[in-house]
Amino acid sequence: MSRTDWLGYHNSGPASPHFYPMPDASAPPDAHAIGPLDLVEYPHPALLRRAKPLARLDDAIADAVERMFEIMYTAEGIGLAANQVALPYRIFIVNCSGRRGEGEEHVFINPVLSRPRGTAIHEEGCLSLPGVRMDVRRPSKVVVDAWTLDGEPIHFDIDGLMARVVQHEFDHLEGRLFTDRLPEAAALEVRSALDEFREVFAGKQSRGEVPVDTALVAELDRLEAARCRA
Ligand code: NI
């Protein structure tokens, strides 16, 4: 082997390891790790911030989605958004039957809603606001485009319960809860319940049962930097 080949100048094959970019030493080894997931309640900062589009899919995301289904079925929900388990990604899952092995499981990655039509009023609740149920007005039909975990495009024109759940979960990705969609009188009605949730959450933080907001936000920033576009 000539010296020039060794340097890689005349070598059309794989580059010599000497020419690979220096690994980013500033990235901690667990930069991409996703810790154990649990349902979070209002006002956890993950619920109040807009989730970012996923730029990469990896095994940790597939595992997280599997865990989201477990959490959703255990809590007897029919939909769950990633930020409800403190993941700042644009992912939500739906199974209108609410039972494993029944109905259809759907995973929506980087979803986009379009063509809202009609109006329907229906009672909603949220796993992040247990006990609160209110009538919410929404378009009765909507189109959703998204990606599956396998990177296949999804395109559904939906109505009924499916349209209701998809819009509720999409709101989560925007950092919005169904209580943000109430008319004034109903909003006043839930205000004390929301105040109570805030007191409970602050109490857990003051006792050290839940990290303080700056730590929670730092973890969301880390997860976002690992898998989202800048
Ligand atoms: Ni919800």
C-alpha cells in the first residue's frame, strides 16, 4: 500500500478511520435515551408546550409507543399524546375501543389536520385532567395525514368519535388542553378544578416527589435535541 493510499487520497473505497469526523465529545452517552414513561398531569410543562416534529425514528421511539399503549389501556383511555408521557414529540396514539386486542390501534407521527367540516358538541375528558369532563365543540369531520412507525404515509378522512379523539390529541401536541376550548361560562366552571391540579402539582414538587419545572424543561429540551429538527 502506497503512502497516498494510506492517507486516503487515491482510495475510492471506504475512508480510513483517520478521516472520520471526530465524535462529538460534548454529547453525553445517554443523549438519546428515553427513561421510564409515566402519565403526567396538568400542569406538567410537557403538556403546555408545543411538541416538535420528529426528525428521526429509532428503536427507543418504537418502545416508547408500545409503552404509551400500555399506559393508555391501563388508564382506560382511547387516545394518548406523547407529551402526556413527557415526550416532546409530535406523536399520538388512538384506539377508539379502549381495549387491547379490540378495535384498531393507530399511531400518528408528525400529524397534520386539514379540511375541518361541520360542528359537533360532545363531552370530553383527559387522562392528564382526571375527573374533569366538559362538553367541547369541534368540527365533526377532519382529514388527518401522518406517518406510521414504519414510515408509511397515513391519510384518513374521519368523523364521529375518531375525529373527536384525533382533534383532542392533536391539541395536546399544540400544548392545548380541551379546557382551552370552552366557552366563557364553562371555562369559569373548571377554573377551580385547574387551580386544584396546580396546587397538587406544586405540592409534589415542594416535597421533591416531582422535579422542579426547570429540571422538567431541561429533560424536554434534551429529548427534543436528540430527535427533532432545530
Ligand atoms: Ni387529553
